[in-house]
Amino acid sequence: MTQFAFTRRVVLGMVAAAALSAPAAAEVDFSGKTIEWVIPFSETGGSAKWANFFGPLLSEALPGNPTVVVKFMPGAGSTKGANWFQNEKHKDGTLLFGTSGSTQFPYLLNDPRVRYEYKDWIPVMASGTGGVAYLNPEDGANFDGSANALKDTNFIFGSQGATRLDIVPLLAWKMLGMNVEPVFGIKGRGDGRLMFERGEANIDYQTSSSYIGGSMAMVNDGKAVPMMTWGALDADGNIVRDPTFPDIATFKEVCEATDGCETSGETWDAWKAFFISGFPVQKLAFLPGDTPQDVVDTYTAAFNEVIARADFAEISAKRVGEYPVFVGPDAQKALETAISVSDDAKAYIVNWLAEDYGVTLK
């Protein structure tokens, strides 16, 4: 069994076991309190839409029905907020912190700006997502399912940073032979979409929730053309079409149709490893590491109540896409999958970042 097949089967197993893993909630009451759910990105991106979707549902499920307020702490591609959370201690159970792949990747690559340790935190919910890359109408007219007619075009892309989740699209476009110049320093993927809308960038990608909530309107208005998704994993660890966007080809399909792009070998293995780390388990909600077990159990029970709602599949598909949600102990297993990348894949990415962007991680 390959590493990727094992990863996917672990994910599927956690989905099947989720309903059995919830402990009974202890006597914790949040009446009259406000839960602050801190997101280390701007309010325009996918993480914001994810937290704003789950926030009201969590409010209904927690005992005492506290108000859940999403707050934003952007900076350094989420490293600023994660470093802040590392020093936070349990007070009264009213602090949640949300991360994304752009928080995981700097951690995996030993980015010197990282002062946080995932293993110190308590994950209570994790969810997967996908992503869609798209072009402006002029360049989209030249896209025929391959990137062959796009290789002479100079593209501009608004990026959160070389060590963030943007590793996945940037390496994909390089593998396709495209000339994509990133403009680093935006505070969230939603800011990249705004650059695209203003004509400051001519290529972009968004995670599923942000694509559904923002970019899809541009597509419907003829102002953007979908290029590809990153795909999803089947039970054998193969890249298949994203269930949220089944009519859009995957990067693997576009790569196979493009001259010089290979779906095997060292580069492909590195891309796929970071895709698996960054998307099937992308967004996680954490409590501080010293949170008492009764509070952890209360959040676990609440999130299990959320995903057990009869309407959850329908409303989540419309807001954040059709992806698995992991709760409690399953969220811990999901985190372990997300931060497990081979040394070979890490070494490849570190060398590529140094060669292409002059980024050294020491």
C-alpha cells in the first residue's frame, strides 16, 4: 500500500468513525459568553468564509448558546497569528484558533519565522477543502484543456508567500511550463482575488469556500475562466475530480495533456505530497494546549452535533464545498496526516524555493 493510499484510507476511516468518537459533554455552560474564533488571515479569504459558516452553527450547539465572533489577525501569511496563539493559555474556554495550509507549510519547512508548535495545541475540528485556478477571459480563450498555448504568456499572481499554501499552485504552474510571477505579501487569498478583479493579476486560485463565495460570480459573469482544480483523493490515493467541482478538470488531467508535464517522478511526488498536506485536511480549529478535558469534550460534542444536523450536507456544500469534517480524536488523527510529509518532498521544495525565488530556510 502506498503512502498516499494509506493517507486516503485513514481519512475515509475517520469519516466513518466520527459518529462513534464523541464523548459525552461535561457540565460546561457558555451562557452569556462570547467565543472569539481568531483567523490569522484577512476577512476576504476562504478561512474567513469557513469560520463564518461554522460559527453560527457552533453557537447553536454549544451549551448556553454563546455568541461566536470571528476575528482576524492577518500578517506574515498567518505566521503572526499562529505565533500569538502559541503563547495563549486557557482562561474560560472562549478562545478558538483557526489554521489553514498556509499555516501548516511554513511549519513543515522549518520557516525561521515559525514560533509555534502544532503538537502543543488541541484540535477539536478539521475539514478538507479543494481549490480552483482560473484565468482572465483573454488568456482563458487560449486554454484548451492543456497549457500548451499559455506558455508564452507572462502571468501575475497575488501570493501570500513562497512557503505558504501557494506552493501548490506555483509548483503546478511551473510543471506546466507557464511563466507565473508571484507578487508576495498579500494577507489572504481573498486579497489575491481582489488583485485579479482589479486587473493587477491575470491568474488566480481560491480554496473552495472562497471560490464559491466570490470567484464563481466572476465566472458566471464571463470575467474569469476556470482552468483546473487540484483534485481530490480516491480510496487508493489517486487524484480524481473534486466532488464540489466535478465539471472542472484536475491539475493531473491538465498536466497529462500538456507537453513536457509529467505525473510521475520527483517533482510530481513533491507536488502531490504537499497537496495532500494542504488540502484533504486543510482547515483546523484549535483550543489552547492547556484546555481542561471537560471543555475539550464540550467542543467535541458541539461540533459532532453540527455535522449530525439533517441539513448539514446541503448547507455546507453551498458554502464550503463537499468535503469531510473530522471532530475530536479524529481531528487529532487528521492533524497528524496534515503535518506528515516525507523528507524527500521537503528537500525538493526547499531546493526549488531557493532556486526559483531566492528563499532560503535556515
